[in-house]
Amino acid sequence: MKYKEKRKRHLDLARNDTLIGFAFIAPSALIIILFMIVPAAMSVHYCLTDWNGVSSSYNYVGLQNFTNVITAAEFPKLISNTLFLMVLYVPVLNILSILFAVILFDIGKLSNFYKIVMYLPNILSVVVAGVIWRMIYNPVIGPVAQLLKLIGLSHLMQDWIGQSGTVMYALSIGILWYATGFYTLIYLGGLSSIPMDIYEAAAIDGIGHFQKLIYITIPMLMPSITINMVLATIAVITGFELQLVLTEGGPGYASLTMALKAYFLAFREQRLGMSMALSVMITIISVTASLIMLKTLRKREVES
Amino acid sequence: MKKLITLLSLLCLAATTLSACAAQPGGAQSESASTPTATSTASETTAVPPVTLTMALMCNDFYDTAQEMAAAFESQNPNVTVELSQIPNAINEYLQPKAAANLLPDFMSVNADSFALSLYEEGLLADINDYPDIKSRIIPQLVDPFIAPDGGYFGVSGGLSSVTIYYNKELFSQAGLSDADIPQDWPQFLAVCESIQSANITPLIVATADSTANNTFWTIGMATNFSAKGKDYAAAVKDGSFDFTQPGYVDVYAKAKTLMDGGYLVKGVTSLKAPGAMDTFLQGEGAMLFAGIWLAGPVFNGAEFEVGVMAAPWNEPGEKKGCFLGSETGYAIAKNANEEWSAKFLDFVVNGDGFYIYQNGRGNQPYILDYDESRIKMHPDMAAYVKMITTDTDFASGQPPYQVLQSKMLTQIPTTVQQVLNGESTPEQAAEIFNDLYNEK
């Protein structure tokens, strides 16, 4: 009896603790459900309609929106631009961030100053960052153009964001400038969790800096790498603010990504149904890419 | 005790969360308007109740003027508080989510386009026909763009809109040109561009990274190739019968390509937006600026050189010139509990001091009949230019695309122009892309 009473009391306490826990997360969960889950579910509903975003009535059109999105002239460009950013931007961003983190971790004096400078762009609004880079890239009155003109090299100035061949690289530089600080900080956090005695032992064995980076630092940083790769992938697939301010997807469709096109469909072309269809596709791609990345990188974590 | 603390904590959390949801839609103003203030005395119970008017204006180039208008209205109506917001991006992008949530501002900027019409047809905008004192003062040609198919009048024009080519007289002089060399047709224009280029000066600055391309290349091209030849393209486009692959439309892109191939366009033309184009011109980096007359104030006041204006001569010799006569961004009032006061502000902007504050700040073409000319501020050259294009029989006017095309088409004009300028599409291919979108069901 005593045992049964004790067990019952233990279960009651556990249930109470669980209920209390749920109760405390309930407000946040409610916000997430109301402002993220429900709108996402509604988008799956609206993607099957011809809703224009204003009208109180709409018609169901089945999968016509998906067909229209996929058969649009610019769709191949949307895919290729989004893939470009995923394949180029995500690895380059993470490589740069790791390098900066490793340098900042060991730099000693003024490390805090450098950390602040690295992170400053990320404090700015994305719109401000876009306006800054529009000014920098202006081939006539921008600061780079003026400097080149001053030293007699104005012929070297290109319209980096006005040419199809260079706009994606110019955009990537802007994104890298803006985002590197954030990911560097995450890597700095990861570096601080690596036990120093491993490096001391490596130093005693005569291992050089580069070998330490490859065989110790990066394997031990795998959890941070996993987080950053997944976050960066989701950010590049779903983000559009910098593209909107800097290039508006131009020239032509040269820098138009899936997320930016979804925005244009919704708020410039009043074709919410098509925008939701594209958003559903973006979600599927984003979730699939994240799951594949998590599975692959988690394995590497375990191996490390 | 633990449960009591838990319950109290939850209530606090919920209260904090829900307090952020206390929205103040425009229609709710009537509740505050009808509630007397705490300091009301018996003698003030007959006073006009306080009203807060929410106002969202596209006033990037005249924010100070907009604030002055709001302040002047408040001083004339002490019970009114105007909450002015500047629309940061495109009007439709700003208003659409608000419209979907039925939270439109009481008084707002709108264009005479299909989006504003859809707001009216949804019952979100008031019918200004209910305020005859306002409609009767507007120039008739500026009323028509805001008339709905059911006869409703959903917005008031903010001015007569057109485009012009501003030119830097100093740079013209450096190129050996004077006012007498102002081109009257397309071959002459190309010759002028060639002369300017020979003097190592950039001939023409025009923005194509935003909707400026719509108002410049598109409208002047359409007006020259159709209106000037007696063809009403606007009606054909609206009823779905226009063929965008015909030579007259292909020529819209072809002329842009000719300018690009000749090296007459400013470097970075495909990434240039209207503010950047104006700055580039004002810094003396180009001889001519193809832009709207709504920039007359900033251009004439901001230039450190003498500025002239000319009509864009896209016509062949002996043919009429095309010009663009449309409505500038105007105003609409929301159909809500504050409609009466919003209409009073609209009346202030049309019939009252608000008109002169607005006109003086922008230096644009007045949109009302019978104004006091001594109170108008407009550069004499611009006034003469507007008079010329509205009265000279050598000009045929065309409607701008936003008064004619659906939203999905408007965004494609800059895109197709950029593709032609960059050589990614031929003019024929660009026209075909545009036509396919037009015919898409």
C-alpha cells in the first residue's frame, strides 16, 4: 500500500510538473500557433484559389496556381538563382565565418572591438543595408565610382547590379557583408566550448595551426556548423529583403529568387493564390533541404 | 500554494500577451470620438468630440509639405489630431495588407489604377460623389481616371501628371547646342544625343529599375505610335483586344534599344531608380533627364545650373508628338466611422488652404478649376510646357499604364525594358512575353 501510495504521489507530482510546464509555454505556443502555424495552414488553403488579397470572395482553381507558377517564363531563373545562393552563399558564408571566428578567438588584444565591428552590419535594418550597397554600387555617383574617377580609372567601374552576369555576385557580397557577423558569433560560442587541453596536447605533439583547424577545431565545431548551415539555408531560401531593396529582382529576372517572386505576386500583382502556391513550394524545398542537411551533418557530428 | 502562484503567473503572462492585441482600427475612432474626455466640463459637453485621423501618404518628396497640411488642418479644427504616416514603399504594397485586415487609414494616397478600383468595389473606399463640392472643383480630365464602372468616384487626383525631358543648359552649351537645337522628332533627338556624346557628356539619364520606365518609354511610345495616329489603345487594352506583338508596340522597346546601342544612356541605366536618376542629373553627370513633371520642384530648386524642359520627340518627322497626360497619385478616403472628417480633410485639400500648401510644396500642375494664380508656385518654364502639351494640336496624349493595365502587367514593363537594354531579349521577344502575360487567363 505504502509503495502504491508513494508511486501515485510521484505520478501526481510528475503530472503536475508537466501541466505547469505546458501552462508556462502556453502563451508563446499560442502566439506561434496563431501567427505562424495558422497562417501557414491558411496559405495551403489559399494556394488553391484565385484570391487577389483584397476581395471578400474567391474561386477554387485547384492546382492551376502551381501550374501557372511552374510554366511562367521566369520560373527556371527563380530556381537557378535560389540554388545559386544555396550552393555558393551557404558554404562561403560558413567558411568565412569559421575563419573569422578562429582568428578572433586567438587575436587577443582588441578582440571585443573586432567582434563589434564584425557584428555591426547585422544590427542594421536589412533595408538600410540594401540602400548602402545600392549607393556603393552606383556606377556614376557612388563612392567607388567617384574614387576610381579621381584616380583616372573610371573605365574600370561596372554596373555590378545592372548586368545579368554580375548581379548575383554583387548581391551575394551584400548578403555576406550583412550576415557574416551573426554566424561568426555562433562559431565563437562553439569555439569557447572546445576544451583547451586538446589544443595543448596537440601543441605538445607539434601539430601546426592548419592541422589544428582541420583535425581538431572543425570536427569539434560540428554542432555549430550544423546549426549555421541549416539556418543559412533557410535564410537564403526564404529571405528576400536585401534583394528587394538592392536589385528588385532585376535586371530582367537576373536576380529574382523564389521568395522575392512570392512577394511580388502577393503585393505588386495582387495574385495571392499564386503567391501562396509558390510559398508552399518554398516551404517544401526549405524543409527538405534542412532535413537532408540535418541528417548528413548530424552523422558527421557523431563521427567527430 | 504552488497552484495559486502558477495560476497568477499565467494570468499575468496572458494579460501581457493580450494587451498587445488592443488594435485601434479607423472605425473604432467613433467610440473615442463619442466618449467625453475626463476633463470635460458642463459647458464643453456641446463641443465637437475629439477625432484622430489616420493618414498615410506617398510623400517621400514632400514630407514637410504633408506635415504642414496636417498642422494647418489641425489648427483649423482643434478637435482633430492627424496621425501622418509616410508610405515607405509602393502604395499598393503598403495598403494591401491593411485592406485585407479592413484597417485602411482614414485618408490615404491612391493611384488611378485597378488596385484602388478593387478597394472601392470591395466597399473599403468612400464614394466621393457624395461630396459634390469636391468633385465639381476637379479638372474634368482628372476626374475620369478615378471613375468606377458603376459611376462611383473613388479618388481625387493629386495633380496633372506627365513626363518631360529636363536638360542641363550648361552641358548643352558645352556640346555646342542651344535652345534653338531642341529636337522636334526622333532623328533630331538622336543627332542631339550624338553631339552631346561627342563632347564626352552622357546624353540621357532615365531610370528603368522602377516604374519610371512605365511612364517614360512605355507611355510616350504608346502615345506616339497609337494616340498620335488616331488609335485609342487604352480602350483596346482594357477590353482585352490589344495585340502587344504589333509593330507599334515593338517599337516601344526598339527605341529604348536604339538609345542603348548608341551609348546614349547613362551607365547603370538598368539599375537606376528615379531618385538616383534625379541625383545623377543634379550632380551634372548627364545632359538630359527623362522623368516626370512631378519632379519639377526638386529639379528646378535643386539644380545649380539652368534647367530647360522639352517634350520627348519620339515621333518621325512631320508626325504628331505623343505625350502622357494622366493623374498624379491622388487621395481616397476610407469608408468607415471617420469618413465625415476624412471628407473634411479632402475638402481642405481641394477647396481650402491645403491645396495651396500642397501645390507650393510640390510646384506641380494644379488639379482644380478656378484657383488663385497669385498663390500658385510653379516654374514658368514648366507652366509653359504643360500649357503646350495640353493645348498644342501637335501633341496627342496617351494614358499611362497604371490607368490601363492590370497590376500583373505593370511590374513587367521595367523587367522587359531591362531585358531589351541588356540584350537578353530582342524588342520582338519582349513584346511577345508581354503579350503572353496579357492573354494569360
